[in-house]
Amino acid sequence: MKVKVISRSEDDFTRERRQDLQKVFRNLDPSLHPQEKAHEYVRALNAVKLEKVFAKPFLGALSGHTDSVSSMAKSPRRLNCIISGSMDGEIRLWDIAYRRTICHYSGHKGPVRGVAVSSGGDRLVSCGDDCTVRLWHIPTSTGGEPSSVGNDVAEPVATYQGKNAFRGVDHRWSSNIFATVGAQVDIWDHNRSEPISSFSWGTDTVISVRFNPAEPDVLATTASDRSICLYDLRMSTPLRKVVMQTRTNSVAWNPREALNFTAANEDCNCYSYDMRKLGFATCIHKDHVSAVMDIDYSPTGREFVTGSYDRTVRIFTYNGGHSREVYHAKRMQRVFCVKFSGDATYVLSGSDDTNIRLWKAQAAEQLGVLLPREKKKHAYLKAVKERFKHLPEIKRIDRHRHLPKPIYKADKLRQTLIEAERKKEHRKRAHSAPGSVPLIPARRKRIVTELE
Amino acid sequence: MAIDLQKQKAAGNEKGAQQQLLHRKRKATEIEQSEYGKDESQGLIQAKKYIRGDKVSVKGIVDKKLKGQLRTKERLFVESALNAAKVEQWLLPSEGGYLEPDGIEKTWNLTQESIVREVDISSSKKSFDLKLPDLGPYAIDFTSSGRFLLLGGRKGHLAILDWKEARLLTEIQVRETTRDVKFLHNELFFAAAQKKYVYIYDKKGVEIHCLKSHLCPLKLEYLPHHFLLTTIDKAGILRYQDTSTGHMVVQHRTRLGRCGVMRVNPYNAVMGLGHSNGTVTMWSPNMDTPLMSLLCHRGPLTALAFDAGGQQMVTAGTDGKVKVFDVRKLQPLHSYFSPTVARSVEISQKGLLAVASGSGIEIWKDALVTKQPKPYMKHRLLQGSQVQDICYCPYEDVLGIGHEQGFSSILVPGSGEPNYDTFVANPYETRKQRREAEVHALLNKLQPEMIVLDPDRIGTIQRSAIENKREKQIVAKEANLAGAIASGKPVPLKKKTKGRNKSSKRHKKKQDNIISERRAVIKQQVNSGANFVELKTPKAQEEALPRALARFSSK
């Protein structure tokens, strides 16, 4: 007869020396792993609870300005610095890691309204209420050492005088061209003291401007006549305009999707549009309770951060109707500008209390270098949370965020008002002749008209 | 496709054409029909066991994002199943045991001595006898890794052994009748069902706990994923005790009398009890009544076993039958006849059925799904000592037998799973690994509320309570209405012919007879006489009092 019995030699299954790793054998047969779904559910529940335990998003504040921070700019070439302009005319270049100012740029005689960095990372453009546009030089980073602490006060490389106060500036993504807005949209070159061209549509003030990172010739502006206007540098006239019911404070282009942009509106919502079809919004992002002041996309194009007049900073997914995360601090007042860092890990918010706060984009993330085992574990827990996030116990813990009382109450009030309006309209429609009260989808409701 | 190829060939791009062909082919066919060879098709068959659940059809879904996501997920599931099958084919370190007879030899004729002679030295050492004749029939248990063995003699002899190295860890004499012993989550703790209470002991033999709420226990079972110790006692009360927090989870009165047969179904952690009226009931801590009750035998049950996948259940009764049931469908599959009553039944990791009756043991191979005419192996104990308890050693081809004269272990080729998973059970565990495993097990501990008959339902969507309530209300209303109409069916109208028979009046009467639900309910109440305040007429009151006192009656 032929007989064989399971016989294992201990040498094959244990380690040889003490400095070796222990041997691990896997058998993926499902009969050896009973109740896997229940185990995964328990792991998801524990992971979601631990996420709340480790959610400490606030990292630090950059303080030094003496008046509220009105605008911020990040360099496309460096990850560790941020430039901020404040209402007292001072512009500072910060080293984020050491929370220190590298360089002061003083010269503006009134509030600085906009700052922008050139695509080469060496020139800074700023504009203000004193009708000037100034160009400054940004010192290059010196390897791994902390940049020399700024008591440098730099002189502007160039100062260009304009006729009216400027409200915003943005730099083109590939060449030495930047745009300023105020009374009209002006396109400038670094070396010319007069704008090389101007656009205008209507007589209202243009409030903000953004160049499209993926389509370098396209820019979007917002004006105080509640419109968002699109321009193309290659054409002599503006492209098109969409007028909404309330004013848009800021616009941000999606770096991954060339033709999509999101507008931060005064009516507490953000509206995402496709440039080609401005007749309706592709997505409405609701959660703020007061006007949304600024918006910036993450370099991944999958998230964006908004700062609002209601003293909170919210992070939304690009196609999500509600926010994924909300950050607030007792000492943080009205948030006027926000920026997503260049590596999509941090979020910076400049606010009325003269500070720029640094937050983590993922509140429970472990920063720094992770071991491969840690990375795998994080990836596994993320997948397992994703699998079970719809179940009530886990959903409740995942959704839970603490909000300051005034904002919580304001949100509740808003919900009752919206619900009341909705019910009223529903009843009106129910008791009128069919078709007399048209059903306008929410995506179109806020748009008054689209103009060519 | 052919025209495209011709064009490309004409352009001189033959390589591109071939690539396009492969690309199209891969796109058009399913993975199962693709360019796999025969060897790999075997792998595909093996891959089927790694696919959990049915494929979700995406045809009816309108939402494009969801459709795309589901398609990607299904593709990933198939790929991961194929990868797991490849791992099984190439990466597993050990191979299973087998027994192949030569010529006219039959496997059931082969004795343990002949098998032990043929195998290697280390395996031959695994078949041994411990002669312990004084202290009663022995109940036995192995740890989940198969390394440690626990013996519990009827007269109170408790011992833990590292049986592969023949090393005694601890030995104590508790001087009381001990009916059953069980390891807890690892070899550090074990429970003994003694005369009056359940006691928990340490690896060194120190008594740690005396569970006074468990009275006269007969059998013990341990649920390792939930850290629950289950006992059944003479009064038929089933008790669940959490050994990690120490509190009693629940006590169920089975109300079916003394029950001495208890087994846990490893697939879903449901307890199966065998009763003296021939029924097997399934219990979970969440329900006071059994989840399921199945009439199996004509007479009391003597043994019960579940297979590792939770598909089949084997029961033995005093009627001499050993029956195999399909647990999922609750159907009997087939039954075997054993001349002596089977004392103990056990199913190994690889599905080998061991039936112990009297002093003999029969092992049946592939006997669960199909009925086998002959057993795989037979063994008879020396001196006719009666078998008390049998237990397969996990991850080894060994069957442990606790009997009147002590303990024996026999070799059963092909019964154990050759490849263990380090994170499930590790026979070569170091102290550090044991500690880490304990912590991980506690972190992943399941709650008793998760014990359900179908463990795949965890994580599925349940219709919301509001929807259910609404539906119930609608159904109840309809039922009420139907009942009301039935009870209030109109009496056939009499045609009065004394001049009071206007057609309009008749019509009005007919309308009135369409009784509303409320009136029907009230009518029912009136008829039954419940909750109805009787109006006492003044006349009735007056009649109650004698006439002389009429002036004192209240109006």
C-alpha cells in the first residue's frame, strides 16, 4: 500500500536565526476563514471609531500680519512656501514647515487685493486698492535648509500704475502674461507698463479672475452683476457669460478636467459648471450657511476646499453634493481665502483674524514616511470602511462632526426655510392647473440667463 | 474584423493586426472561455470556490456611474479568485495525506500497525496510547492549532499535554466528577464541567474562576470568534458566557428536558442541541426560542456533528442510525446503520466522518454528499474499552480517542488540512506570536448579536422600519375592511307592501347597508360585549329599588 501522512519538519516552518523574520504562511481557502463578513464589519466599525480618535486636522498657524489676510498664492515650483497679502498692504512669503516669514514685500499703500505667482516660480505679481500692480522677485529655495529668516524687505522689481483700483490678479500657466480685474479685465505682460489688451462686458466691477491650468488661454471672471464670464485670449471678444441670481465670489478650475470649473457663490452654495454648457450646473455643493468666499481645487482634481463667511472651511469631493469635512476653530473668524497645498496633503485658510491656518486635508491621516506594512493596513481599512459605510452604525459615526452652536443652529434654520419653500411650491403645483407652475430642476433654477 | 485586418495587412502592419486580434478576442470572450489551456482550466475550476456569492447583473441599472463601478468590481472579484487559485496550485508548502491500497487490499482492512510501519518516524510517533485505567473515561479537546491536548477524566483528572513532543504541561486532580473539558481561546485557559459548576483553570492548573451560575453542566462548547463559552445542563438550560468581559450573555430554557448532546456549527456559530425526543434544535443567543427544529431520529440523540463549511450535519441516535442532513436546505440526505449505538460522531477538516460506537471506530471518506457502501478505515480499541469522546487534531492526520482506559491517537491519512494559515492558527507559535494573536482576536471579536443562521446577510441592506410599518398598516387596513364588509353583509331587504315601500327609501336603505369600517368594528364590539359602557336606563334603576324607597332614587 501507498500511504502518506501530513508530516512537517519544524525547520521548514520556523525561522533559522533570531534576526530573521518569522515565517508566515497563508491559506486563502474560505473554509478556514469562517464569518469573514462579520469580522470585516467589526474591523470597519473599529476603524471608523479610531479615525475619529485620530482626527486632529489643525497643524499650526502662520501669524504675523497685522490686518486680515485678503489673498493667498502658492508657487507652482515649490511645495513649502505660500504667499499672502493682507489688508494693510503687506505681502509676506512664508516657509510653511517652520511657520516663519522668509520675506516681507511692502510697498502697497492700501489693501492688497490679489497676489499671483508666475509659472517659473520666480516672480510675484500683486495688485491693490492703490491702483498699482507690482512685480516682486521670489528668492529661490536653498536645498534642504530652512530659508534665511526674513527680515528682508524686498523692493518691487516693477510698479505699474492703473486708472482704477484692482480687485484681483491671476497669472497664466505657461508664459509671462497675467490678468488683472477691477473696472475691466486687463491682460498684461511682465515687461510692459500698459496692459497689452483689455476686455469688458457691461459696466460692473469684475471681482475675481482665474486662468484655466489645463487650457492656458481660457480664463474665467466673476463680476458684481452676478455673472461669471469666460474669455479666451486668442479672441478679441469675451466668450460667454452666465448670470445667476446671486453674486459669485470666486471661481476655481478643475485641474484634471479641463473644461469644468466650480463657482463659490453668495447664496452659500458652490456650483460646478461645464464651460460648454453654462445653461445648467453639473453639480451643486451645499453645506455652508453663509456666503462662500473662496474656493481652490486639489491638484488631484478630485476634491476642493472652500472658505466661507460663516467661519468654517469645508472640503468637498468634486462630484459630491455635501461636504466631506468641516474645519473650524474658536479663534478663526471670517475666512477670506483658501488654498490646497501642491501635494494635496494640506489646506491653508487665511482669515479675518490676521492668521493663516494650516490644516490636514485628511483629518486622521498619519503624516510622514509610512512603512509598507502601515500603508497596506491603511489601504485595507479604507477599503473595508468603504464596503460597509452605508450601514447605520458605521454611517452615524462616520458622518458625525462637531459644529459650533451658531453654525448648527443656522443650518437648522436654513433647512426649515428651504423645506418650507419646497412644500409651498409643491402645494402650489398640486393646486394649480397642470403645467402652469413649471418644475425647474435645481441646477437650472439659480441661473437667470446665459449670454453669448 | 476581418476587413480591418486585411486593411492593416495591406498597410504592412502585420504585428499591429495580430495585436488587434488578441485585443478583440480578449474583449469579446469571457475569462472562462478565453485562451487558457487545460492545466489552467483546472485552476479555473478551483477558482470557483474562492468566489463568494452570485454575480450581480448590471443590465437593469440606469445609473451609469454605478454600472461602471459594479462592472469593475465584478472583474476584480474574478481576477482575485483566479489569483487565489494560482496561489493554491503553486505556493502552498505541504501536501495532504492519502492511503492507496495495492491490488486486492481494501483500505478498511488495514490496521494501524501496518500504517505506522509504512510512514516516517516522526509520523509514527504521532500514534500512541496513554494508559490511564483508574480515573475513568476521558473527555478530550485539542487547541485550534492542534498543538496542545487537554484530557479530562471522569474522576477528576485534568491534564494538558504538548502531545507532539510528549511533554506534560500541567496535571491536576480536582476530586470531582468532570463530565467535559474545553480549551478557551488558546492553551492558557481551559474550562472543566465539574459536578456542580463550571471551573476555569490556567495553564499551570490554577483555578481561576468558578462559574456558579452554570449548574450541573453536561457539555461545554467554545465559540472562538465571539469569546463565548456555552454550557448545557441537566435541566436543559443553555447558557452563554462571555469569557473576555466575564458577563453572562443569555440563558435559554430549552424546555425539552435533559440534553447531553451539544455541538457548535463552525460556519455560523449557531449551537445545535440533540434532545431526547429525537429532535435537533438550533439556538442563537438572540432568540428565546430555537431558530430551527428538526426531527431526526426515533428516539433520543446520542451524537451530533457539523462539517466545517456548515453544509452537512451528521446525527446519531439510539435507534442505531447515523443520518446525514443538509443543514442549509434542512433535508435528510442519507442514513447509515450502525449495529451498536454510536457514542460520538466527528467530521474532520477534509470531510472524513468518524463514528465511534462501543470500542470500535469507523472512518468514512466522502460519505457526506454521497452514500458510501464501505468505510475508509476501521479501528478497534484494546481490551474492549468503551470510547467516550473522539476529536480530530486540526492540521494533522490524527484522530484522538478518549476512552475508559485512557487516551489513544490513530493515524488517519487524508483527514487534516495540510496547509495552515498563520493568522488563523499556527502550530509553531512563539510566545510573542501567541500574544499578538490574542490581541488581534480581541480586537476583531464579534458580538453575540451577529450570530445568525445565514452569516452572508451581515452587511446587506434591510428594508427600513418605516417602509415595513407602512406596508403592515396598509395590509391591516385592507384586512379590516374585508372583515367589516364580511360581517356587515346586508340582510336581504324585505319588500314591505303596507304602503311604506317607496323606491327612494329602499335605495337609501341599501346605501346605509354599505357599512363603514368603523361601524363594523363598533358592531363587533357591541356583539362581544367588551369595552362597552352599558347605558343604564332610569327605569331599570327604578325597578331595582323597592317601591317604598322610590322617593330616594336619584334622577
